[in-house]
Amino acid sequence: MKVTSVFRVFLIGLASLLAFAPQTSIFAGAPVDPATLNPPLPPQVNPVCSATGFGTLCTLAFSDGYVDQFSGLSCPGPNPFDALDTQNRSVDGRRYYDHNNNLTERHTQELLSGTFRNSVNGKTVNYSGQDTVVQKLSVPGDSNSGTETVSGLQRFYLPNGGTVLINAGLSVYDGSGNLLAEHGQQPFNNYFIYGDAAGMQPLCDALR
């Protein structure tokens, strides 16, 4: 099972810098139509694509969000409730395509902010974070091949600033979204992948 973007919380540092470091043989050339690439980039991500020495480089930037979406976290007890998620997200990324217009790598950096809300009493906990996603395809053009590495940090905190929960580290997934390796402090992985709810208890307690 693969954790959704709000739960991909990670170690900020060298991995984030490397994901956006200049690559060799990148020299912008003639514009390339994003619709001709495999897979194509939709216009809503504001792609700008140019021919390069290795094929095509595309940059993208967009923002999105949602309100009161079920987070996947259900808190049991005498007064059970679901945690509803409201999120704002800003995304910058690069896409690398070979000379056959097939995708070979995806580099994405996300800035996240929002709230978790108790579906019963309305109490909220804020969160903010950053993550970097690097996907390297083993079969060009096949987004379900290769590996995806996600690193970053997400902090949940009270309105007065007190920290409730930290979720930080690095996770590696295969093309089907199965977890291959992980490092760091990751209660969300423990909950959503392994079914261990203990690490999420501080968040549930803060929302009561």
C-alpha cells in the first residue's frame, strides 16, 4: 500500500538539494509540445518543455488543495471520530524525457500546509511540511516501473505552536507502490502500512 501525498513526510536535507541540482548536458533548446510526450503533461501544471542534449526537459509549477477530505485516520475510544484533512499544496517539478519522448525521471518538490479536524467536535491541529519525490523509471514511459524515493518532514502542531507529532524520514517504493525501505521517524507509515496506531495517539489526543 502506498501512502497518499499528505502522509509522505520526510527528511529535509541533501536529498532535497540533489533532486533539483543542475544535471550535466542540460542545454535548453527548441520548445517541445508537452502533449507529444509520453506520458503527456496536462496544461494545468503549467509545463514548459525544451529540447536538450538527452531529449526533453520540462519544468512545472502549480498549486492545489482540498477541504475536509477524510485523512484515513480514525481515532477510536469512548468518543470516536475521523480526522478530516484540509490542505494547501505548492508544487515545483522537473520531468526528464529521452529522445523517443518517453519519461525517464520525475523530480518533484511539494510544500504542504493545512489542518486536521475532529469530525465530531471540530477541534483542529495545524500541520506544515515539505517533501521531495524522485522517481526513476526502469522502463522509459512506464510510470509503474522503477523506484520512487520520498524524503521530507511534516510537523503537526497546536494553535499555540506546541508540537504534537513529527513525521520525518525517507521511504523507497517500487513501481506498484510497495514499500521497499524506510528510514527515520514515520508514525504515518507505521499506521497506514503496518497497522500500528500507537504512534498516532498523540495526534488523536490533541484532537479530542
